[in-house]
Amino acid sequence: MRSILFVCLGNICRSPTAEGVFRTKAEQAGLTEQLFIDSAGTSAYHVGEEPDLRSQQEALAHGYNLSYIRSRKVELEDFEKFDLIIAMDQSNLTNLKLLNSNGYNSKLKLFLKDYAADLKITDVPDPYYGGAKGFSHVVKLIEQASDGLIHTLQKELST
């Protein structure tokens, strides 16, 4: 069993979208029995809240359900619990490294850089203060990175 944690700032836009998109793609690939998938934020601004309504609506328009997700803050135990901790942007990757005092840096990844390098961008942009186009763009980026992560995991889990 592999465990994956997606992380953004507030855990209401990008990381729950990543959790929902990746979970659906993992189901389609027949991998859910081998994976534990979750998301969290590096801040506690929205703990207990559901994903931003705009994220939910855009995800649903693409066939992904986020309604079951509730925001939570990254905890120190997550560094031990998860095999992969995937940040949505460099700022949150830096925050994770500051939280991680136990040498778990090998578990930390940057979603687009590590799983969608062909996009030539490294950060999933935060759509929170933007318009509807930003949320649509985020879903598309996350779909591409999720495909790359699925491909990587399929290779790893088949050996």
C-alpha cells in the first residue's frame, strides 16, 4: 500500500482538487486498493471546511466529486504516515520543508515539476482570488500531473 498526501495552503482549492482528480484516475486505473489518498494545507485557515464552491463546481463539470473532502492542516505525523507528500507550489514545498525536522525530504515532491515536467511550469497556480478560468486551468493542470503520477505508480507497483 502506498500513501499520498496532496498539499496546498488552505486545503480548499488545489489540494482537494488534486485529491479528487487523482482518486478518480486511480480508480479508473484499478489502483485504489493499493493506495491511501488524502490532502491537507500548510495553514489552518479553513480547517473543517469543505472545498471552495468554485473548485467543487469546476471539478464536478469535469467528472470529479470533491464534496466528501474537509480541510485539515498538515501534521508532523504526516511525514511518517505518507510515502509521498506532494506540494502544489514552491511556497508550500518550502513550508513543508520547514515543518519537516526529521529528514523526510525524499518524500516531498512538487506536483507539476515531478509528474508533468512537459508543461514547463512548476507551480499549480492558486485560483482563489481569480475568476472561473483559473479554476478550470487548475483542473487541467492537475489532470495532467495525475496522469504522470499514475504512470509512475503503475511502474513502481508492478515490480
